[in-house]
Amino acid sequence: MAGTGEDRPRVRKYRAPLWLWVIVMVFFGGFGVTVLGSASEEGIPVAAMVLAASVVPLVLVVLVGFCLSRTVVDEDHVAVRRVFRTRRTAWRDIQGIEIEDGTAAVVDGGQPTGTVVVHHRDGRRIALPYLYDRPGRSVHQEVLAMRATWERRRGDDWTPLSEAEAAAAKAETDARTKPNRPWQPPGPGV
């Protein structure tokens, strides 16, 4: 039957957990309500009330950011969606998918986890947000599933970059993102 079962592409989405949204709402929203409530009783200056009132839009922006930000893995690409931009990386442009343990964090029950990154053909390192161990889902299992999809979908003509090509691509990316300008003393009259 068309459109059902195994002929449909598998899409996996990774989003911020609900408890994080609640913490943001309670922290920022509670701060604003507390300041505004005490302002009416104690005659707090207008500047403090304006500051507290500006917290509401900030909370909304943060919540919209959490709602929109996600990692989407499907049969064609990996997409990292942020508030104002979505970066899609086709499987053929990926050189590797790995978990970097150097930036380990502790989440949900004290279980350490690393950051999942995709290495792009042009040398960029793209971090995939919200991939971490959750009850019933291991980040290692998710990465293995991503690698299987990558190996299946990257194309028959895909070849890994040689070490020299990878080093050159990384150097070019570093030069674009972090200009290496030597220090120069200020000119006369400065």
C-alpha cells in the first residue's frame, strides 16, 4: 500500500525537552511577575518596571527559539533548525558523524554524554543540538542509525577526502571564520 509502512522515509526530530521550557518560563516569567508585583506596592522606579516588562518579550523569544530549534534527520539530509536559519547538509557532503566526548555534559540522571557533530566536506564542524541520552533512547544508538542512513544515502560515487584534502578544507574554513591577522602597532597619530 503506497504511503504506509516501509516505503515512507523515516524522519527523526530532536527537540529541547519540556522541562527546559518550564525552567525558562518559571525563571524569567517569575522574575518579571515578582518585580512588577512589588513595583505596584513599593513604588519601584519606572526604569525597573520597564526592565521587568522587557523580560516578557525576552521569554517569548527564548520560548520561540526552543520551539523552533531542532535537529531533523531524514532520508535526504540532516538539518539544524534555529530561530532565523535552517542549515541543511546533504548526506553526500558529510565526511563523518561522531560523538565528541571532550565537551561532555551531564543530563537527565547524571549520565554523561557528548556533543554529536557532523563533519562537512568543506571542513566545517556542525554541532547537532538536542541529541543526548534520554529514557529509552541512547545517543549512541541514534548516532549508529544516522551513520547507517548516511552510508545508505550518500551515493555510490562518494569517497572520503584524503588527509591532505581534509586538512586543506579545515584550514580554509578556519581562515574564513577566524582571520589570522598579525598584530600591528598603531600608526602615527593614533
